[in-house]
Amino acid sequence: MARGGYRPNSGPQKGTKYRPRAKKSEPKAPAKPKKARGSMAVASNPEDPTKPKDGKPGEKILPLDYMLQVINDPEEKDKNRKDRLAIAAAPYCHPRKGEGAGKKEEKADRAAKAGGGKFAAGTPPKLAVVNK
């Protein structure tokens, strides 16, 4: 059985992002500083992003409240930022259709409700011990 050597059609396909590994003798390239994506890195209140614009100093707000403030802010011009914040806040404001009580839980609730009131089970008799 042949080992090693050239194998046709082996290796990465043409057009894929393939960068050969750096050889051990070559020094590594310096890391590039990462850029901030969009305007999410810049808060609407540069002094303290957790403080609302018109809020009391030192007052902390929840991230969901901050997102809703930015979404509802008429002075915010960046529509893309508002869209991204709305997508991020949606699961906390609106549950999905499948979430919540399922069929089994609803059936158990209906059974408990039907078994109460007029059709409820009676109380068992009291057992009294009589001393003779």
C-alpha cells in the first residue's frame, strides 16, 4: 500500500479560506486591535451607560430597561442599533408561542378545577378513640 506522496484532489477546496500554518521558525505577526462593532460600544450617556439620561445620579437600571430606553429615544438616529436592541429585548418582553404551560399542565389544571366545588371528594370520617 502506498504511503505519502502526492494525492490528487486532496487538501482544501478552491475558494475556501485556507491559510497555511506559520512555521515555527517564523515570528508571529502582531495582533491587530479589535474595532468596536457598530455603535453598540458607544453608550447614549457617555459618563455612565447604566445611568439614564434624565435619571437620578447613581441610579442603576437593568439592561432591559436601558435597551428599551434607547429603542424609545427619539433623539437616537442609528436605526440599525435600535433594530439590534429590539431583537435582543424581544425574548424578555414577548414569550414564544410554544413556551408556557403545555398540554399536560393545562389538562391537569382542568382536571383539578373540575374535581372541585360541587363534585369535590367528601371529607373522610373522623376516627375517635373511646376510652372504656
